[in-house]
Amino acid sequence: MINSGEMQIVASGRAKTYALLAALFSAPPSEELAVMIRKGGLAPEGNVPLKQAVEALTKAFRLLESAGPSAADVIAEHTRLFTLPSGVVPHESYYADKNQRVGGHVTAAVKLYYDNAAAQLTGACLELPDHIGVELEFMQFLCDIEKQFWNGPDGDGLLRCLEFQNGFLSEHLLCWHRELCEKILNETGLEIYRALATLTLEFLEAERLFVPVLAQGIHSEWRTPCASES
């Protein structure tokens, strides 16, 4: 039987991880975020590779504080990777379009997901909807909504939220995150961004397995019986 209290904690942890990844892809790390990571503030539940990826990111930030690259180096690398046209181009449409064009129907389809979920995203004001940071922020939004649903008896609302998560992952994020992260791993020399790419890979692969199983569990356990079953 699914424990609502435990799943609320899991949803909160997933939201926190999505928020951290979104922040690191969207801008160079703030000092507040860097302090949180150095203190071991990110500890998602998961398999061994995921936990190792978290430890690698924490270690990279601790090295940054001591003998690692300067803050200016990190800012320059973030700009080179995620802002300049010669970088990795962190937009889904670039990877989905055979001509590598940013925008178009892919970006519109992503925006439609946001609109259908009535999502209010800060990143959407700064970047195209299909930027990796904005897509990750949308998943944070959905996990925060899920956390609220675990507080109440609205099984239909919870299931719809999980179906939104599963649909967005399968139709968008999981279709291109690996290619983006592998490109980052091949192009960056800074351990922070290597660790970010690895953590993103491991976390989203864990989500690929977790979300549909949870949605199916909710559907089986909380669904309303038919008249023929009563």
C-alpha cells in the first residue's frame, strides 16, 4: 500500500533536485546555491550511480571553494556552454529538428504543456520554453503540485499530475537530455559542469523508471470502482 506521508517527502525531494538542476543550467551558480551544495544539501533517494553523481557534484563545489577554478572561470564556462551559439545549445528543438533550428513546432508543443498545466515559470520569462532549465523547472512545478495532492484525498488530481509528469518526460525531456549531457561531457573541462551533466543523466534515467510505475500504482490502488465491481 502506498504511504502518502512517505510519498510527499519523495515528491519534495524530487522537486528540490529538479529546482537545483534548473538553476545550474539557467545561470552560473549563486553563492547561496553553492553553499547549499557544499554542505551536502542535495541527497535524493535512488540507486548507487545517482548517489555517486550527487557526491561528485558536491565534491566539485567544495573544490571550487578551495583550489578549484575561480568564479569568473565558472561564469565564462557557463556562458560558453549555454549562451554562445557555438556551445551545446540547450534547447530541445535544436536536437529534435534535423536542421538543428531552435524554435518552431517543438517549442510550441512544449509551451502547450505549460499552458495546459497552468504553470507559472520564472525561467519562461528569460528563455524559450524548450530550454533545458525551463523544462526542468516545469517538472519541479509538477512535483510541487504532486506534493500538495498527497496531503488530500483527491486521487484523480494526483493521477492527472503524475500523468502530466510521465507525458512530459516521455514526449520531451527524455527524448533529448542524453544527447545534451553527452555533448557537455565531451566539451567542458570544468568538473562542475561534468558533474552537472552526469547528475542530470542519472536523475532523469531514474525518473524514467519511477514516474510511470508510481502512476500505475496510483491508478490501481486509488481508482474508483465501477458499478459492476461494487
